[in-house]
Amino acid sequence: MAGHSKWANIKFKKAAVDAKRGKIFTKLIKEITVAARIGGGDPASNARLRTAIDKAFDNNMAKDNVERAIKRGTGELEGVNYEEVSYEGYGPGGVAIFVETLTDNKVRTVAEIRHIFSKRGGNMGQEGSVGYLFKKRGLLAFDSTAVDEDKLLEAALEAGAEDVQTEDERFVVYTDPAEFQAVKDALEAAGMKPEQAEITRIPETTAAVSGEDAEKLLKLLDALEDNDDVQNVYSNEEISDEEMERLQAAG
């Protein structure tokens, strides 16, 4: 297993905060609807839809809401037609930021995202300006006290995982996006259910930030994540544990 990764620790902390927001259901419903529209309403043959449904159920979404979202995506029910649009830019301290949105109005969304960047000390970039810094990968995270390390490593690699890392109090399995569902299924069949399971974007390099830059950056990321059209925000900051604790204490 590879060693500790600070950026992943920060991402987990931000994800925990984001999960408390009431908007998470709206974002999950959008993702289910779009996944069903693009790949069909059968999760058995649509890996993206299956991942979205699993995440919805992990967040205690009612089955009826999931089924309605699928039907809106397949056209069985009337619904909004969302479009996938990504935006790229830089935050305080030169941190690269990649934003994924689902929107029914690109003009509104780009204006709102640009405003958030400029108001919070960042800059919108052109398409491709930072996207190359992030690699799309499957991620499965396990509580290190709940699974056996050797068993997880053996099962993950046998199922086709690319890597298994120790990050704080978690074991994190990384996969090629195409192998994500197969690895997840294999590990769950072996009795190891992940705490977090998603296809994400991993930064290839990091930018260390602290002090005022770190404080402004976190406010920028929070503002982006809070936008109704934003689905995911990826960034490559590296903030020390001590600095993160200071920022959290400061509120």
C-alpha cells in the first residue's frame, strides 16, 4: 500500500460537510436523471446510473424519489432537460479548480460560476486550463478498523483495482473508471462495504496553501459547492492537518 495523502484527507472532510447540506438530494436526483437519459433506465447495464442510485440509497433517499428521477430521465415522466457543463479556474494560492455542473440554463450558470470565482479571490480559466491536472478514477474508501488490510489488498487487486493506499484512518482503493463497478461488487461480495464509493477526479499535483490563502480558498470552494447547478468541485490544494484544524476552529 502507498502512503498517506493529505489532499484526500481534505476531500473527505469537505465531503462530510457537504453531505449535511439539504441540497445533496437535489444533486443526486439530477445525476440519476441525467444518467438514465444518457445510458437508459436499467442500472444493470448502466454503470453510471447504478453508482448514482447506490449513492442515493447510502444517503437514505426514498425509493420512490429514485424511481421518479429515472423515469424523468428516460422520458416516462416530464422533467427538466439538464446539460453537463464543466468549468475550470484557479483559486487563491494558485490552486487548480475543476467544476462539474448539470444545468438547464448555461448562460445563467456560467455567469454565477464566474461571479463566485471573482468574488472569492479566484479566476475563471479557459477550457483545458486545469483539466489535465486531474485524472478520473474510481474511489472506494474503507474504515481501517472495520476491514482486514491484507484481505482488502488481495481482493481489490484480484478484482482489477489499480492501487490501494492508506490515508489517515482509511484504506482507499483506486480503480480505472471502467472497472469501478466490478471492483465494488467484488469487494462487497467479499463482505467489505465501502464508506465512500464514487468516480472522482484525482489531482496529479498539489499546491500547498496556508493562512489567508487557505481561508479564502475554502470559502470559494464552499460557495461553488453550494451553487444549485454544481454537482462536483475538484481542487488540488494541500493544507496541513495543523492548518486545517486552525481554520476549522476559526469557523
